[in-house]
Amino acid sequence: MTSLPKVRGRIKAAPESTGRRTFIARGAAIAGSLAAASRAHAMDTEPLADPPWTRTLGAPILASPYGVPARYEANVVRRQSPGLTRTAQSSVSFTPLQSLFGIITPSGLHYERHHAGVPDVVPDQHRLLIHGLVRAPRLYTMDDIVRFPSVSRIHFIECGANTGMEWSNVAVPTVQYTHGMLGCSEWTGVPLSVLLDEVGVDRARARFVLAEGADGASLTRTIPLAMALDDVLVVYGQNGEMLRPEQGYPLRLLVPGVQGVSSVKWLRRLEVGDAPWNTREESLHYVDLMPGGIHRQYTWIQEAKSVITSPSGGQLLLDRGYHEIRGLAWSGRGKVRRVDVSTDGGRNWRTAKLQPPILPKALTRFRIDWAWSGAPALLQSRVIDETGYVQPSIRELRAVRGTRSIYHNNAIQTWRVDAAGDVTNVQIG
Amino acid sequence: MCRSASVARVIAAAAIAAVASLAHADTALRYGFGTPATAVEISGWDIDVRPDGAGLPEGRGSVAEGQAIYDAKCATCHGTFGESTDYMAIAGGVGSLASDAPMRTTGSKLNYATTLFDYIRRAMPFNAPKSLSTNEVYALTAYVLNLNDIVPADAVLDRRALIAVRMPNRDGFTTQHGFMRADGRPDTHATACMTNCTNDVRLLSQIPEYARNSHGDIAEQTARGRTNVATANVEPTAAGGAGMELATRSGCLACHGIDKGIVGPAFTEVARRYRGDATAAAKLVRKVQEGGAGSFGAAAMPPQNASVADIRVIVDWILHRLQ
């Protein structure tokens, strides 16, 4: 960075008034805010005043026994995409990535995907049954599960359909809707390998494990045994506390790096078998339609992907000058090796800083300095994971997979900044 | 009732097993937590069915029997002929998957009829999963296959007949791709060019100006540290409370929106219809219990299992809190 302008960059979703914006109103808002800023400087001749909260007692302890965010953050919530689903029980809500920092998704903001609503599972009545090709079929209470040797690991969960609305064209306005079927938590539980060893899995014949939920849908998914014995966890803890109901309370599977549906929530049963089950969620859904009419089945892995979360769609750059471009990168194949950022639509790229820790199959935060000149810009990020895989453009993806596959859209995202500072979702090629 | 009985059975079994393990600990187990699962216990939850037919129970059902069940319990959501696209359509579209307008339906997409049986048995009807008998599941499977012209109108399905069904899209799936293993081979091969990578940057797609607010006020959604929060946290109070909670928990909102119709009418519409009608509460309680049709259109409402006390709270909420 050679010559950064003196005025600091500020991002706002201005104008503060709600409702639809027009070019005239937006222009006026910018002019107004700049004028106000310079006026404020000129008038700073009074001593700093003490605001009301400085001159009174605050709330006592336990005003909120389970703490909640400041009331000024009430707009930082999960949201649904209007018209996407027909019922609220079989539906999805999206994480507000535009409002979050770091790599951990607050538990209450982790996206939801349910197939028959959130069940009210009574923990001391919940059981985990493990059976099939095992020496000793076994039934476990939650107390039993928690007694086993435990581990904590940070992993992302991304729905296979994340960014699925954008295969053909731009469809949604903000990063919450384009990439918000994504969360990352510290998960605590028992390695599935420990449980499978305990019950004596028949290694000569066993090839797959079926995981089943205790919700109304009793959702089922096939997990390959090699994966099950590698890094799959049976999880009860999320970010230091018990799982939230929406995340599978009291017990869920966690299949790192694999599309979210495999991390079966409200886990009640694991059956070891010698062939995949071809369940409804791996034949009618969660299969990828290719040109020519063939579906790819058992498309488990989430390939490397990244997105800039700030500046991003719906935001407004109020000032020219310094802005830190911030974003997230992740790979279902391991660690993030590098993230490059372009501000000119992919003509030229610079390598961003990665914020440690850089963990396998976890979100990684990247940042890079940017001085906005006031000219229109096209912001993109591109991740390279530890296997050397480079995140593709939407054009490269479509060339192989067409536009009908719904799942596994990991294309480079483009945000356009126009001369007025308005940031919108676009696709370029 | 079924569920609590099975829970009681599990608890009883656990108690017996706990006593047993005191007598002789299972030395083959490293930790020995939990209890042995008996074949009888496992049979209560082991309901999965594989494409080779493993797991299919004994039983039978005809297309005609299936039609009667379907019309009563399924048609409100899926359409009389399985044509409704409100949810994934059940019938139609066979052979369309390779076209520019693929119709993804149970008939056009599914590869094995056993999966249809498995799914109906575990997850349908949407508001009362696991309420169907084995014979009813065979019958419904037969009817859905008949809606797709895969089995004839006089077909009767049992274990053997179901395994023999060949779905139109049997060969429409492949596992020849790089997504099954972390070290699988990717199908794109982008390179990480750094400078002068392209001279041709064209705009392919953007959100039309008129659709900018299709997801609500996106300025509000991306703002930080709002001070004008006076209304931000406040849900409409009329929509809250015990009635709302019960309606949500009982699955009413799957078919009725608060202020917009889904399969059934919006609750506010029901409230408007019966405003000032002193007999409305009794009428509606009976209707929820017994089901009905015709008041708000052709879609029939199936009978609901909720308790009378709960239904009264929900009806009171609809009639008196939502106006």
C-alpha cells in the first residue's frame, strides 16, 4: 500500500431510513453524511459530554441469566429466503455471514435445515442404538455416551445446496442468502471409531454405516466405513454447551468436510452394513443432475470455496479510501493453503492474509487491505486448498456440470461496487 | 402411544440388562457402557429398506386400497394425481431429465421403488409420520407407482413384487465422480493466474432493480449497531402466546399460514370468516378433530390427533387473537 487517502473508509447499509433506495436519495445520503462528518470536526469545540449510561447504575447481574446479544444487534438473525420452501417444518434458514467476525458461528445463528421440524427430544429418554454387522449390538443413554473418551474439534458444516439458487443466474441479494447455509462450531463428542470398535464392527464385511435421526422424518444417510473410522464424531457439545435443538439436541453425527445432510441430527441409530442404502435423501434429493440427464449419487465432499463477507451485497461504501476486505474460505478436503483476492473482476489478484488457526475442514478467515478509488470495482476471492485444488469460476463449473445440479456450487463469488459505493451481487465471465 | 410404549419397553430392558451385567460383566467390551440391544428391541427402530429388498417386511397392499388412503391423507399436499409441485411432485416427467426443462418427480427421478416404501413408512404423512400400517405402506407405494404408470391399476404389491419393480430411472445414477472421497479427483481444473489473467470481463447476470428488495429490507439486514431498535425486536403480539406455540408444535402451520394461505386458508382469513359467530369455536374444534372440506376451497383437512384441550386453545387463539 503506497498512498492511502486520509479519509478512513466506512461501510454502512445506509441510508438509515428503511425502504427502497433511489440513486438520487443515495447520492444525497452520501453527500449529507460527508457534510455532517466535516461539520462535526469543525464544531468539536465543546468538551466531550457524558452520555446517560455514564451517569447512572447499569443492570444488575442475572438481569439475563442466559446472556443475549445487545438489543442494538437485533437485526443479526437467521432469515429464510421467501418462496424457497412451502412449509416452515421442511425448510432452511440462513446464517447472517455479513454480520459475523472470526470463524466461529454463534450457536443461535448456525443455519437450520430440518425435514420435519425441530423435535423436542427428552434427553434422558433418548437412546442411541448401534447394530448391524457388529459383534455386540448396543443401546446407549446420553449418560453412557458422555462417559466415553471425548474430543473437541472445530469444523464447518455446509449444506450441499448452499449457493444452489445461483447455478443459472444471480437470484438473491446478500451473502446471507448466497452462502449462509454455512456454519462453523467447536464440536465435542465421541469419535465414531471408538463406538464402532467398542461394539466390534465386522471389518471383513462392513463397508457402510447408516445414520438415522429421531425426528419425524427419521432422516437417513449412508456414511462410508472408511470415513466413519477416520474423523466422524458423535457429537453432544457445540461451542462449549449442549447442542441447540435446531442442531440436533441432544446428539448428532458430525461428518467433517461432507455436505451437511450427512451430519444427521437427533441421532438415534447407527446400522453397520455391506452396501449403501440409496435412501430418499440420496436418490430423490442430494443428487446432482448433470447435462445428459444422469445424476451423480453419493456426492459427499464439499469442495474448496471462499466468499468475501465485507464488502458484500446490500452494503454501501460511504467513503473512498481504506477498506479491509474480509471473507471466509474452507475446504472439505483439508486445510486452506491460500486465498487470492481480485478487485478488478479477476484480471489481477493479490494474496490475502490468513488468520490462524488454519484448521482442516474448518472455516478460515482471510483479510486484505484495499484502497477504494471511487471507481466501479468487481470484488472476488479464490481459495486454493492443501491438495492444490483451485476454486473454479461459475463459467468453469457450468462447462462441466451445466446449471441444473442444485448442489455443490462452489464458484467464485463476485460483488460489484458501483461508483456510488453500492455493493450488489453479479456474475461475470 | 406407540412411542411411549416402546420407551417403556426400552427402559424395562435396560433395567433387566443392568442387573444382568452386574452378574457377569461383558469382558469383550473395553468400556462396557450401555446395555445389549436385543433383537426384539432392534426390530422397533430397524425400519430401513435397501434396494436389494433387505429390510422389507411381510405384508401386501393394492393400488385400489392405496388410492383410498392417498385421497384421504396425501392428496391435500400432493394433488389428486400426484401432480402438485408445492412439494416435490409425485407423478409425471418420466424421460424429461435430459431435457432443458427437467421435471424432477418421484416417478421420473427415483431409481428403486424400495426407497419409496422406506420413505413413506418412516416419514409420511408429513403431519403424522409412522402412523401407517405395513399393509397401508404397500398399498400407497402401489398407488404412487400406478400414478406413474409403472404398475397396472389391478396391481397388488408385497415384498417380492416390490423388489421386482423396475423404475424408469433405474440406470440414471452414477458414482463415477470425485465426491466420494477426500482425495477424489475434481472435475474442474482451474489455475491460479495472478496478473493480466483476462481482458474480457463480461457481466453475465445481476439482480434486476425491481427485485432488489425481494428478500426484505437488505439495508436493515446488513446494518451494524442499529439505534432505531424500538420496533426491531417486537413480534406482533397478537401472533404470539400459547395458541401460536401449540399451533406450531401441532404442525398446523405446515398447511396454514398466519396471514397467508398454504394448502389451507390463512388463520386470519378463518378469523374474519367467523367473526361474530357465537358457535364458531365449537364448530371449528369439531372440524379440527374430525377433518372437513368445502369451507375454503376443495382441499380437505385431515382429522388431527391433538387433544381437545389443545385444539380449544388453538381455536380460541385463531378466533380472538388474530383479528
